[in-house]
Amino acid sequence: GATSFGIAAVVSELALCITLNKLSVIPLSTYCERFDACLSFPVSLGTNGVERIVYPEMSEKEIALVEESAKITRSMCSKYMK
């Protein structure tokens, strides 16, 4: 089936979080200083946008995998940022 209603529901929730300063924790792609890349993590979203990133507990191996993913993301983006 079509996803148009699902997309509309998500956009509506994002708008409510921002306009009502709900500070709901939702998965969202945002710039993460920790990894120097835009990645998808749970964030607290409110009137000021992303208020904080809620990093899950990760093992050293998982952190290394996220760092590798961020490295690949930066590499791919650099091709288009010139």
C-alpha cells in the first residue's frame, strides 16, 4: 500500500513537537558532533529544534561501527560538497 498517510502522520508529529515544545524523543537524522556527521539517533525535539541527542548505550564495537558509518557518510558527502 501507499505510504502517504504514514509520511503525513510523521510530519504532523514533528510539527507538533516543534510548535508545542513537546520535547518528545523520536528517531531523527541530525548532525552529531560526536561523530562529525549527520546520523539517525533518538533526539529530543522541541521549539528550538533538536534539543539533545539521546545516544543509546553502545559497546566499543558498536561505537566503532557507528564511527565507520560516519566516515563513509562524510566521504560520500564530500564528493558533492566541492
